[in-house]
Amino acid sequence: MCLSNDAHADYSRLARAMDDEQLEELDRYYREDLGRSCTTVDLELHGIVRCELEDRREQRIRRFERSLWLSSRRGRLVEAIRHWPVRRGLWSSARARVAETSMGTRPLVRRQ
């Protein structure tokens, strides 16, 4: 027996709404307390919890790497160069997203 698509989506939504401590506690419960008496549904639920924990760890790592990049001289210089067209009004990321969806590419958009 496995979870239906709706049940899987609902449990994934609930897992995303939990904080890290609750997810860690739930992971510990699935690992230790269930032991050998777990079913395929329990394994699937544990997989959803593990996937959410892994996603959050990857997000933390990306934020940390970005912080390290911005703390270096080269990172600040590259970011200043990247943001220069936005500050000058030559590039608008919101207008680029609209153009991207309509054309399928990411063009340089000039503000008029």
C-alpha cells in the first residue's frame, strides 16, 4: 500500500510547514521508534521528511556560500558590476521575466 498523489502532496506541504526541530524529531521517530514494524507508507512518509530536511540543508549551504562570496572583494566587485545596469535603469528583472515567458529567452530589456 502506498500513498495517493493527494496524500503525498498534503504530507509534503505539512512537512514544509514544520520547523527544523519538528522535522528532526519526526525523522528520529521514523528511524528509531518504528524499527522493523514499519510499513511502506511509513517508509514513504520518512522519505518525504528526509527529502525536506535535505532541501533545507542545501538552502542553508547556498545561503552560506553566497554570504562567503559577498564577503570577498571579488564577490562584491562582481555583484556591483551585475547590479550596475539595474541602478542605471538599463535592466529591469521584472520586465525581463515577462519577456522571458513570452519569448522563451532572457533578453536584455531597455526601460523606455
